[in-house]
Amino acid sequence: DTEVTQTPKHLVMGMTNKKSLKCEQHMGHRAMYWYKQKAKKPPELMFVYSYEKLSINESVPSRFSPECPNSSLLNLHLHALQPEDSALYLCASSQGLMGPTAGELFFGEGSRLTVL
Amino acid sequence: GQQLNQSPQSMFIQEGEDVSMNCTSSSIFNTWLWYKQDPGEGPVLLIALYKAGELTSNGRLTAQFGITRKDSFLNISASIPSDVGIYFCAGRFTYYGGSQGNLIFGKGTKLSVKP
């Protein structure tokens, strides 16, 4: 199984809503990532978890709250978002953060978020 | 911070033609990777390069890790319609002790193939 599964595929929410994006992988990878991607732009790193602990937070606003309940699951909790937060949110995993294969990311299909 | 310059920004080619794109950096990387992203999908890893001068193939794709460690090239031979998509280069630097820097992405090359 070499898949990263993300749900939902599409999400529309108002600025006062609370919602969550979910990500799951069963490749035994120990590092998991959230990226944000705007149209015609490269993915932009938001958070990195390593062994279920938050390793990197790229100065992301607190209205985005990540959670790693176990080594296979990664959530992104959304609250009080702004319209400019509309984007494709990509989850990815890698074997770990050390070693040459750390850059070999497996991405999910993404969750397309629209904030009204 | 580190930045990658990827070119060309977009390409329109005829089916069967060869394609070449490249990435350059102002600083060195230990790892170069090439990803492809289809519309509505996440990026998929095509080729990973770990050694300066390394030349690696994956089917019709060939990529090279530049000798200076500041550039990489991706070539696609005999393009077909399913090659359409956005190709991203990415670089990573390994610090002393083995910890990895963040993956830095190029801005992408959008490839269109006319049948």
C-alpha cells in the first residue's frame, strides 16, 4: 500500500465554521506533512510531524491547528478561516526526517478548501 | 533563504517531441527530486538524485544532478499526451549530523502536449 488518503476531497466552509481535514497512510512512514497549494504555485510547507511530535511549524496562523493522533493519522483542524485560506491542502508522508530518502514525499490527492 | 529557479515556466510541444527543463539554485543541495502534478491530484515523485553528476532514468524520463550541486535537469523523450501536467523540481540540503533541511520547490514547468 503506497497511498496517502485524504478526506474530504472538497470542503466549503464559512468563516465561522469549524472543520477538519484528515489524512491517513499505512506505509509505516514516521514523518507526515501538511502543505498548502494555491493555483499555479508550488506546495508551501505548513507543518511537519516526526514520530507523532510536531517538528516544524512554518509560522502558520493559529486558525490552523494540526494534530497527529498516531503514526498513521494526521489531522488539520480549521477554525475562523479567511477567504484567502482557500487552497488545495496536501498531506504527505516520508520514511522519516533523516537520511537521503527524507525528501521522497508521498502526497495525497489533496483537499480542495473553499472559504466563503 | 534558498530559492530555486525553474525554467521554462511553460511549454507547448507536439506529441513525439523531446522536452527539457531545468532548475538552478543559488546554494548547493544534497538531494534533487523531480515531481509531476496532474490536475486535481497531488504531486508524484518521478526521480530522486543523491550524488553530484548522477544521471538517472525512469522510462522515458532522465534527470541529472549537476556537478556543481546547484542545478538539475529533467528530460522527457518522445512525449505523449499523458505527459501533460506541472513538473516541479525540489532540492534538499543535509546539515552536518544528518538532519535535513526543508524541501525547497521550484515554481513548476507546465507542459502541454498537442496530439
